[in-house]
Amino acid sequence: MMHAPHTFGVAFLTVDWRPWTADWALVPFHFWSLVFFVFGCIVGSFLNVCIYRLPRGMSIVMPPSHCPHCQYAIPWYLNVPLVTWLALRGRCKNCGAPISPRYFIVELLTGAAFLSCWLAFGGTSAVIAIIYAIFLAGLIVATFIDFEHFIIPDEITYGGMAVGLVASFLFPALHDVHTLTAGMWQSVLGLCAGAGIIYAILRLGKLLFGRQRLKLPLDTKIVFTETSVRLPDREIPYEELFYRQSDVITLRARTVELVDRGYQDVRVRLALRSGWLEIGGDRMNPADVPFLEAVSAEIVLPREAMGLGDVKFMGAIGAFIGWPGVLFSLMLSSMIGAAAGITLIALRRREWSSRMPYGPYIALAAAIWILGGKKIVRAIFAM
């Protein structure tokens, strides 16, 4: 049901969802708690597919679920969330290869996230509970991909922005407002605030900490492809490195191999910018060099405080939770990141702290905001 209240002569459309949401109350509340948990575990099984396939550029629809080791097509009765992994003790039924505990963890975490959304919002709005459950599902996918690949796919960031804007327009109660236009406005403000603040941090970090010197094991092979530089423990897209014209990758290589030539047993200086490649005294166009492999014990990379993926990710989060949630998430994520870094250093894992992506901290802080952060902030201001 739609109606248009008038304020100062201006009509604003609102949507009354109460007749639809009232039907949920006909069934005991905790019946829906069980439904949300079970459905969340099922969604978690699909999220595992997304986590594995999206960063690899694979379709999330075809082929059907299969063992990555033996390609055994998994039948439905061996694809029951939580139960199958426990029953098979984390191994493939066909070849016995180990199945990562991540599959079980994601299913359980997604079930818990859906249940938490129902418990937090189901009493007032089943629609809001569903929207936030979808939002948390996106955060889970982004978190596990960022942990493993140090990227957040555009399907999550741009897709999240679009879904956040549409959801905020149709369900303005996400932002504690009552008109469609107000909901959309709050979403746009959140998107701009999230992306804008992270972008400003990225630019400031570039000015202050623009170079990163990485020590590598002797005779480490560094591969330069058409789209990224490949190190032993990670692959970094050029778009994450070449942000300004002055950005450059440098190293002293013992050997350099190209498709049509090689530089052997020398300490040749290799420098790569977005527009040119220099090896020793030879300069060439990187577009004409589809493959390059260098052997070196050190590489100097242009460094960002965070990646452009984090900018887009925070924009998507802001579209759902608005600018107050953005400010809360940024402050809390920095505190979580600092605590994690200090803990790893105390455990003598300093190298781990330097390789921790920032996306998971943002995701955790955003989840805390929607599940209780608003109440915390209101209590603080009430005091």
C-alpha cells in the first residue's frame, strides 16, 4: 500500500509494509529463527561457491558443485550444509582428498548471521531482517576472498552499491526514515561518505608511505604478466600499484627473461611504470612485453595505505548503513586492526600483520553496527 503524506506542500511516497509483515506473526517467532538459521546455512553453501570461483573468473552457476581434486560431481545428498562435511570428516567421498574447513566455517557463520538478523529485527520487521541478512552474506564473501586473494571482486562492491541503493529506496526504514526519497538520499550520502573518506585516506597514505621494499628469498622468481606482478605469496594487479604517473616498480635482477631475449648473470636494474619498461639501458613499451620473468632477492613496490577495492567496498557498505554507520565502521575497524596488529606482533608474527587485508576489519565493524552499534552510539549520546 502506497500513500503520499504532504510536508510543506511537497509529496513524498512511502510504502506501508505492515499488512505483509503481519503474516509472519501467525507462526511462532522461534520457528522463523530455525528457518533463518537453516536457510542461512544453505546460502552459506552457495557463498562457498562464490568465494572459490569469483576471484578465479569462473561462473558461479556452471559447472555444478564438484571436487576440485578429482572433478567428482557432488550429488545433492552429499551437499547438505554442515552435515556432509562432518559426516565425511572433511574429505571427498570419491577420492578422499581433504576439504578445507572453510566450507564448514562459512556455512555455520552464514547461518549464525541470518539467525542474528532475525533475532535483532524480526520482531519489528521481517523485511529488514532479510535485507540485513543479504548484506551480511555479501560481507562474508568479501572477507574470505580478501583474506585469500587480497582483492574484493567488483561483483561484490559495485553489486553491493546497486543493491544498497535500491533496498534503501524501497525500504527507507533501513535508515530510520519513512519516505522513499529520504531513504535513497541517506543511501547516497553513505555511499559517498564511505568511498570518499577511504579514498582520502588512500591518497594521504600514498604521500606518506608511497614505497614498500620487500625482501625475498634468494633466487625468487618474479613474474610480470599483462595484468599483474606475481610474487611467491601473492599476485598484485597493476591497477593496485600504478595509481599515479610517478609510481614505479624497481628491482635489481640477477637474470631477466623475456619472450624474445634474456639478460643473464647480471645485476641489471629493472624499472616498470604504467607507460614504459626499462631493463638496464633498454627501454620498451610494456604493451609489447606479454611476459617477463626476473630473478631477484628484493623488489620495491609503490604502496597504498589501502587498495581501491577497499574504496569501493566501503562505498557499498555505506549504501546500506548510511553515513553514521560509515563513521562508526571506520573508527571501529581501525581499532580492530590495531588490536590485531599488536596481537600478531606480540606473538612474533610481525610479517603476518603486514599482510593482513583491511577489508575484513571493515566488514566486522559494519556487522557490529547493524547488530548493535546503533544502540551503543545512542546510549553514549544519551549519557
